[in-house]
Amino acid sequence: MKKLILGASIICSVFFSCKDYKPEVDRLNLERDSLIRLGGTKDSTVNSLLGDFNAIDASLDSINQLHTAITLDTKSNPEMNADVKERIRKILKTLTACLKKTANE
């Protein structure tokens, strides 16, 4: 009799102690998928920002080169003749076009 009660107790405890983990597994899978999507979004945002910074850096480099060219022209010939003025106008047009192009990107 004791063996029967002990066996029934063990069977009942095993039967009632089993838990259905499927809902929790499903929830964790959804959470994992959400985190993976967020990671992809973060990566694409960072890559986009790095591309913008590189474009800005290239534009600033162009501006510095144009500034150097203008400075050299005015230092070599303090009296600016018509050729130098025209060259500066062309450089400023190029600079304006670069800035507009960068602003539109």
C-alpha cells in the first residue's frame, strides 16, 4: 500500500509539475526578432550618418582648396586685375554649386 501511495504521489507530482513553456518560448522568439530588427535599423542609421559625414568632409576639403587658391592669387598679386577677379568669380560659382549639391543630398 505504501508503494502504491508513493508511486501515485510521484506520478501526480511529475504530472502537475510539468509546465507548458510554449507561450514563453513564443514571447521570447518575438522579442528576439524585434531586437534583431532594431539592430538592423541602428546599423543602417549609423551607416547613413557616416556617409553624410564623409560628404560633409569632402565638401569642406573642396572649400579649403578653393580658399587656398584664392589666397594664393591675392598674395601673389595684391593688385587684382580682371583675370584674377574673373577667376575668383568662377571659384565662387563652383563653391556655390558644391554647397547646393551637398545641401540637396
